[in-house]
Amino acid sequence: MKLSDVTLREGDQLPNRDFGIDEKIESARALDDLGLDYIQAGFPVTGTKDRRVLSELAGTTDGQLIGLARALEGDIDAVVDTDIDIVELFVSVSDRHLEHLLGKSREEMHAMLGTAVEYAHDRGAEVHVTLADAFRTDPEVILAVDGAIPTIPFLTLADTVGARTPRTVRKYLDTLGEHLDLGRIGVHFHDDLDCATANVLAAADAGVGKADVSVAGLGERAGNSPLESVVVAAGVDYELGFGITESELVPTCRRVLETLGEDWDDRRAVLGGTVTEHESAIHTTAMLSDPATMEAYDPTRFGAERRLVFGASTGTSGARKLLDRADVETTDEAVAAYIDALADHGPLGLAEALTLARKHLGEG
């Protein structure tokens, strides 16, 4: 499965956001260095900002750049004129969206999309297509659209309102897979039901070829499938790497958020500081022998740091292990004195706790 990052387009559509040109370019380069296959850096018909971003990035990245466009000639021109790699056309396919968003019949939508694809090809562009609200649309409709544009490298199905869960995603994709190659299907999930990461994993398991992700899930409403969560979950449980430089994942995601002026919760999966911090005496004692006792993965694999915290809650077993690691004799008196010292000086990280042991108990 290939990953397409949509942070710079979806995140910029959040209320009260207006990412700057320099910030978007710097973030795109950081994401490119991470090894992403595609970066959807903007929606150029919306204004000069995204046109400048795409134009300055054109021809300078290893990953392919994508510009979003409605199935309209003006939108297509706005992307093609920036000289980037791919035009991603999007069009509504569900009955609700056709009536209330697009205002067209299904037949008119087909004609509109066909004309737009042909026009983009005539302008020399590679074309990908996203079908909005696809997961609430009868599979026969998707098959009809796919049959009308068989040369498109990727046809992305969007769970536009975040209404699906892994079971229904897998069932839907398995049905489509009986009639088309899922390797040229992409997926785009929103996190309204808190299932966006799990839905990507279900799609990967089904054999889908591409998934949209964003740093920290930045995107409209509850956001999109978080890049960092998808990479870590797939790497740990699926042994699927996506060609990402794993050791740079957490630092890059944090740097992109800082560049864009975005905060993240300290308890956020993968990125948060407390996610890899342990203070419970039972946990830390076991982790001194084997960190995997209380970890789903080694955080250093993805560029984060493990932090074991010792202090008033550290018990006898933990104190003995710390003293032993510090090469201090573990007499009952030394253990008792060390527990008191930890209570007085803690909470301390592992290195600080070992220094305390050597300084106060190892000298004699």
C-alpha cells in the first residue's frame, strides 16, 4: 500500500486555519524526506497561496505531488499550470451528495467526470480520481464509474463523513474486489467514529493500493487517518513499512505540527510525551528487566524516547534493580535509604535515578 499525505490540504480547511506559504513548503519537504509516495499539497483553484506552494515544490521532491481539483476545466488548469505531477479530481457519487452538493443527476455526474478526465489527459496530466461519499454508495455505482475510466491509476473511495467501521469497510471492499483490482483502489477516511486508523488497516488487509493520511489526523471535523498511527500500527502488527523512514517518523510529525502552528495532546497516540512514559512501580520494575513487558513497541524504532520515572512510588524491587544497575551493593539498608532518597528527589528519569544511586549510596 502507498501513502498519500493530505495534511497540507485537509488541515488548511480546518476552521480558523490559514497555513502560510513558507510553512506549507517547509512541511511538504519534511514529509517528502520521510519517504511518502504522494503529497497532496493544496487545492490551487482556491487562491494564489496554493498555486505558489505547488509551483515552488514542482520538480523538487522525490514523492509525487498532487493538486486537488473539482471536475471542472478551471480547476484542472489551476493544477496543471503549477507543473506538478498529478491532478486529483473529486466528484460526489452518493445520492445525497449528488442532490444536495453537486446538484446533478447520476448521468450528468458521469458525463462531467468523463469530460474532466479527458481534458486533464489532453493537458498532459496524470489523473487520479476521488469519489466523495463512496462508502455510503451502492457498490454497483462504484463499478460503473470504474468501468468508465479504466485507465486511471488510482480510484479513491472516500468515507467523507466518517460513517464506517473496519467491519463494514472490509465487507464493502471485498464486494468490490470480486469485480475489480483493489490494487488500484485508494481510500480516504475521516475519524468521526474514531475508526480512521483501523479503517486504513482493514483496507490494507483487503489489498487496497493507496491510503490518504495526515499528520496527527489534521483534517476537517474529527480529522483523517493519522499518518503516525497508521505507520506504527501497520509496522508493529502487520510488518508493513510503506517505505517510510521509521526512525524519523515521530520527529518529523512533531516538526510539521510545530511549523504549521498546531498543538498536540501530550496523551496523543505515538506523538504524545506520556505515551512512552511509565511511573507505576509495578510497570517500571518489570521494564528494567524487559521494556516490552509494558510496551506495544520500542519507541526508539520510530524516533521517540522511552522514559521510566522513579520517585515516591518506587518499591523495594524497583529500588534493588536500580541499585544493581548502578553497581551499588543491594543491602537492605541501602535499599531503604535509596527509597527515601527517591521520595525526596523524585520524580526522576532512569539516568537521573542511577546518578542518585551512585552519588548518595555508591561513594562508601
